[in-house]
Amino acid sequence: MPPGRAPYAEVTVGPNRLALLKDGFQAFPAMRAAIAEARRSICLESYIILDDATGLSFLEALSERARAGVEVLLMYDDWGSELSEPTLSRLAASGVKVHAYHPVRWSPKVGRVLARLRRRNHRKSLVVDGEVGFLGGLNLSDEYAAREDGGAGWRDTHVRVVGPGALQLERLFLETWRGSRGPRFRAEPFHRGPEAPCGRLAIVGNHLGKDKKDIRRAYAQAFRRAARSVFLTHAYFLPPNRLLRDLLEAARRGARVAVIIAATTDVKAVLYAARGLYPRLLKAGIEVYEWNTGRVLHAKTAVCDGQWATVGSSNLDPLSLRQNLEVNVTVEDATFAGALERLFLEDLRGCVRIDRDTVQSWDAFSRLLGWLAFRLRRWL
């Protein structure tokens, strides 16, 4: 790890060693270091990979390992990513197996085309040798790279998992690869021993089957148990009605519930829709904060009672919880949850607190826009 790029926190949870990584400043060097040390296999998937300096640095690292004999599988979302034909040709020539998830193709079967446009692979994960895994909110493009590295320095959170949790993440990746008809690959580099229990850590994914709602259930259980606090950082905050009720009930039980929502955002329509929720949140006693630093907020994290925590790709919105492929890690550990809680409290310094007077000060058009966007939230 380069000097000054050490993880925000490092914690051992049962058989797993975790590193909490803040922004691309900490995450990207750690990910590239893991790729460089790969001996047998690499699985990488991302909603967004671009032909820019950051994206190409990762793709070249994958190509180098493939040329060295490592079995490298790369899955990207065809809607979110932009990779040129020369780039794809270089990857193939180096031996990287490349799979575009749900290619966007126009056809007379309009309904099927629209379904594919709606159901995307929104995960961001990397697994090396079935032993080291990364997941969180960071896509592979210059927006997420640190400003010191020439990027835009978007605020995001990632986790490194060393231990059996990485193997769980790899198995989820391979299930998706095979289920979505990715290219054939050498099976031998993926032969693993029996899967060890992860203890108080779980890799929770929305699967290919539409009835898989594991991430939503994990949030619901945590909200229903919360007695002291719920701290949420979500770039896109539009929880489904049942989950919203669980959150409101936690506040009414006396838990301190605080939410950081991105005002510096890449999707303004979602911000307007979230603002349509503010009156209900404030009435229940929930603290609402808008991140407004000039750096886009893209993180998706939660901490409950200083004991349960999650980091991942899933937003609290209909697309993530009902439609897209997502993956989060959930951890029941006071030390890890405490570190994520400290990160939340630090992020509050970059926020403006929203209260009823703030909402009332918005002009009639802004309030109408929030009301309308909230009612169209399923389509944002």
C-alpha cells in the first residue's frame, strides 16, 4: 500500500480480516495490489468501466495477469460501461475472458429489450484467488479516482475481505457468470476446498431470480431490531414503503435515526424525489442531512446500534432492491460497526442539516417538483 493510503480501519471478524476503505484514494491502490499478486484466478465485475485512465489501468493489470497464466474473468454491464472495440480486442488477445452483461440490442421484441434495459448488473466486486475480495460502491472510472491521482474524488466506501467471505463473493460472481451465459473458462483454477463458515459476516446478493430480496430483508431485520441508532449514508435514498415504515418505527421507538443524502449528486431527479420524503421523515423525528461539498456522494452504507453494519453497491431505492443485481457485505461486530459509525459522523461535517424551516423556505415550484418526482420514484 502506498504511503498515506492505509485503510480507514482494519478489523478481524471471526475467520475474516476486513479493511474499511474510504474513496478511491484508499480502495484503488489496494485493489491493484491484489490483482498484481494473483496466482490462479481473478473475477472482476462492475456496473461502470470506462476507457479512461482509471478504467484502463485496471484493464491493463488484468491483461498482465492473464498473460502470466492467471484465469481472468471480467464482467461489465453493457448499459453502464463504455469500452471501445480496440480495448475489448486487447483484453481478448491477452487471454481475459470478457462478458457483457445483458447486451443492449434493439429488436422487434420491445418488451424484452426494455426489461434488459431495466435489469442491470449494478455490482462492483473483485475476487483474487478466492481468498481476497473487494466490494462496495466504487465503479472503475476517473470520477471515483482520488483528485491526487487526476480523478474527480467522488466520496464512496469499499471493503476488502480476506477469508471465507471472499469465497462467498466469488461463488456469487460465478453463479451470475454461468446463469447469464458468460464464456466458458478453465475450471481448475477455481477448485476450492470446503466452504468455511463466515461467522458474523455475510455476503448478501440480489440474484438472477426476481424473488431474491435478501438485501432488502437484511435492512428490514436491522431496522426492526434497532434500539439505539440507525445511521444511513445513501447517494440515492428512496426506500420502498415497507422499509420506510420500518425506519419510521425505529425513530418512533426512540432510536436516533440519521440519514445523509447526496445533494452534490450525479442524478438530480433522485434528489428531488428524496426531498418529497422529507416531511414524513422529519415528522417522525428522523435527522436529515444533505451532503453538499462539491464532491459527488456515491456511498451506500448503514450502521445500526453500533453493532450491525453493511457496505455495498445497493442503494435504498426500487431499482437496487427490486430489480438490479447488487451485492453487500453485512457484518455483526462492534469494532467494524464503530469504525463505520465514525466515518458517518465525519461525513456529517460536509453536510447541511435539513429541518422543517428549510423545507418551508423552498419555493412552491421546488416543493411541487419534489412531490412529483417522489410519485414517479419507481421510474428514476
